[in-house]
Amino acid sequence: MNYPSKLIEDAVEEISKLPGIGKKTALRLALHLLKREEQQTSQLAEVLVNLRTQTRYCRQCHTIADEDLCQICANPRRDSQLICVVEDTRDVLAVENTAQFRGMYHVLGGLINPLEGVGPADLQVESLLDRVADPKNEIREVILALSPTMQGDTTSFYLTKRLRQYPIKITTIARGIPIGGDLEYADEITLGRSIIGRVTYE
Amino acid sequence: MNYPSKLIEDAVEEISKLPGIGKKTALRLALHLLKREEQQTSQLAEVLVNLRTQTRYCRQCHTIADEDLCQICANPRRDSQLICVVEDTRDVLAVENTAQFRGMYHVLGGLINPLEGVGPADLQVESLLDRVADPKNEIREVILALSPTMQGDTTSFYLTKRLRQYPIKITTIARGIPIGGDLEYADEITLGRSIIGRVTYE
């Protein structure tokens, strides 16, 4: 497509790098911004840069946080002996929205995926083991809430093997959510039920 | 939804102001940017601000342009006696992509829409009449290429009434494109044919 202006072309180029946004949608968004007030664009640009430069990760559970410790880890009313292991921050939000879980989280930052060269060392596995091993934490249960895909199952299997040495209960969320699906798209009821009906790894 | 961080919340808020992007997609985009290099985000922010602050409009046809005069108006090989009237810059791109039109454009910047309070005075109508009236331009034909919707037809009707006083041919693109549809979504072949098969307003 020929664009009438280099500015439009540059904008379309950058916007269409975002996942799920093609050139036509990018052009629509760019022209939308041109019709709106200048302030809206500058605000959008500002929050994106702030997000990227100022975002921190909780030193305990590695979820995205404003402070050194996230709101969940810093909350004394949460059950600190229960850890829910998830792939990323989106999954923390998904589980939080079920209102069925009052424990803590641990964000792995991905799943084991040999094809893409992601091994346990690339994930927050050692810090999870440290949390479980520390007697001060008195962890009594680790819930593995990973997507029921090849990578998720591999990661669950690996974590179970590593965690078995500790005197804790290891559970996984009930497979009420469709096999092959993505955790974040499960509806809140199904995901909530699957936490209540979690099963113990034998 | 409860966000773990104010930065994420702000970003989701701003991104979801864009048309066709909800909170869930906005969150996906924000987390995508967090995973990519910082430079990608700063570049995206920069082109958006540049787009909004530096974009200019061609002084003759009012399409988006880098210079005072757009590339089409500045091109001496285009047929300057033929003006294609369109709603906005997206439609210029759509017609250009058919490669069936070698004349000039005139961007109205909208359509007459009494329900939303848009009247002829809000559009580039007078500047179109000035272009047609100027004997130096030797305009011989005006093609009305507006979407075949209520607003488009109203605008075409209004423009025809105003243009009839000049010794020019007034045509409209053939209604090969579906009635009620949006011009920018027409495929290139259909849109190209509709320019070739344009019919004279009697």
C-alpha cells in the first residue's frame, strides 16, 4: 500500500508490530488518533513509555508490581502458606478475578519449551524452590496452575519432581478447563471451580 | 478487573480508548510491550507523537501530506482537470490502490450528518467550489466517490446541487459496491470497476 505521508507510514509500521494488529487496523488506529485531540496521543505515548521504563517485578513472586513487593505479597490477610504457580502476570489476574483464591502467587515468566530453547534456568524455578525450602515461610501447599498444553504439562511434571523433596502438598488445578486451551481465556466460573476442585499429585 | 500495578492500569486505560480495542486486548498489548525491548516501545511512542504533532494537510486537496502540497497534487503527470471527491484520507488510499484513477482528489473530511450536527460548513465544501470555479484549474469533471450510505447520498446530493452552476460533468462511482457498505472495505477490483463504470448525474 502507498501511504500519502511518511509519518503515517512510520506509524502504521510501528503499530502493526503489535500482536494481532495488521496494516489495515494500524492505519485505522493512526487515522483515529489524528482525528482526536493531540493530548490523547501524547498521553498514550507517555503511559506506554512509563510502563516500559518504570515497571518493576515483585521480588518475592515476580509479578508486575509498582513497589518492591506486590500488593498481594504485601497483604498480611492473604494465606502465605499457599503458593499458586502461574506462567505470567495475566494468569495472576485471571485467578484473582475468580475470587476463589486467598493465597500467594509465583510467576514463572514462561513455560519449559525445548523447541524454543526455554529451559528451567530461564524461568523463576530456583526462587520458587527457595521460597518452599525456607522454613520461615512454612509453605504447606503449592498449586500448579499452568495451561494444560504440552509446555504446561512438561513444566508441571518438572516442578513436581523438584518439589517432591519438601514436606508439602503439591496440587494442580482441576482439568475442568478445556485441554489445549489457554488459561487466560477460561471463564471465571470454570477457572474458580478448577481451583476449588484441585487434585493432589500422587 | 484488578490490575497488579498502576502503570499497567494506566496503559490499559489509554490503549482501550482506541477503536475496536477492549480491556483484554489492551492488557495483552501492554504485556507484549513489556516482554519486548524497551526501544520498541519508545519508538512506537515517538512515531505516534510525531504523527499527531507534525502531520499536515495538503492545502489544495486536504489529504494528509508531509509537505504543503501532497504528492498527488504536486505530481505534474496527474490529470489536474479531474477531481475525485472522497470522505477522508483512507478513501484516497483505497482509490489509489485500484490504479484506475490518474486525476486529483478532494478530501471533504467527513459527510453531512444532521444527527451528529455535521453540516456543509464543517466540511471542505467551499474549497471544492473554489477549485471548480477557478478558471485556471480548467476542471472538466468532478467524480463523487462517497460511501453509498444515507450520509454519503445526502452529501452527494448537496454537492451536485452546488456544483451544477459550473460547466462541468458531475459523476458518481458506479454502485457496484454494496449499498450500506463502507468504501474502504471494498476490494480493489470492485472499486476499480466502479470508477471506470461511473455514471453521469442527470
